[in-house]
Amino acid sequence: MTRLSARSWRIIAALGFWVLIIVAWTVGGSTGLAIAYTAGAWLAAFSLQAWRRQDEFEKSAQKFSWMFGGLFGLLISLALLPAATQPGVISPLIGWVADALQAQDPVTPAFVLGAAYIALGQLVGFSVCWVGWHVSKR
Amino acid sequence: MKNRIRVLRAERGWTQADLAKLLDVSRNSVNAIENGKYDPSLPLAFSIAGIFKMRIEDIFQKD
């Protein structure tokens, strides 16, 4: 199994993660939460395998992209916070997250949305840097 | 850093993919190293030298 390529490990990591997340979402409650944690563990374990199978060129690309893309993604998402928190933008999103989580209090969906917002900003920053790094090395 | 990998590879009739397979790296890695866009680590430089049966300094030169 360790001879699988980095791409194969990434596919296993992502597919398993999303399947488990969908199951967790469907089941809900404490069982769903346990499945969601399992999904996180699955993603971490198989992402580690993918990382180990990558060559140093790709590892350099990912280190660079997490460092600078992640950082600038975080800073840009924070800079855009005033726009993102306009009532017309944030209210429907909080309502949607509250419905999806079946949350009874207003704090939980706001916290989840805030965490997702930062993660999304870093992911976008990472992706932009990763593509830029590969284009610059062609 | 300059290098002679493209010439050495061509002398042996290898494609970038052939060399990548021998080094257990991606073809993109070989392409970036050949074009001087990426400097390999010391272990990879030793592997390249070993495959060509040459010394590192005979393959890589400072700009």
C-alpha cells in the first residue's frame, strides 16, 4: 500500500473524508460528531501518507504555498471582514448554518461560520500561491 | 545554479520521464531542475550524480 502515488493517497484522503462528513451530517447528534472527528483523523492520516510520497519539488511548492498563501489568505480575509459582515451578506449565511447544524443558540453558527471563513481564505491563498509557484518553475 | 542534466540525459537517450522514474521524482521536478528553476537538495543531487556516474561538481555549477 505504501507504493501508492501521492495523488492516490490524496484521493483516498479526500474521498473518505467527504463520505464520512456526509454520513456525520446525515446521522447528526453525538454519533454524527464522533463520525466527524473520525473524518478529521482519516484526512490527517492519509494526507500524511500523501505528503510522504511526494517528491521534494512538490513538498517545496506546498511549504511555500502554506507559508505565503496561507498567511496572505488569512490577512486578506481579515481585511475583507468589514465587507463580509454586512447584514445582507452575513445574516442569510448564519441562518443557513444554523439550520444545517440545527443550532438552538446564535453563537454556534457564528463561530462555525467564522472558522470556515478563515479556513476558506487560507485555502484560496494557498491555491493561488501553489499555481503561481508551479507556473514560475516551468 | 546551472547544470548539464539536459545534455547528459540526451547523451543517454533518456526522456525527462525516464530520468524522473530513475530518481523517483515527478517529470515536473526534472524539468524545473534542468531549466535551472529549482535547485535540488543535496540528497537528490547525489542521486542525480550517481545515476550519471559523475561527481556533483561535474554536473552542477554556480551561476
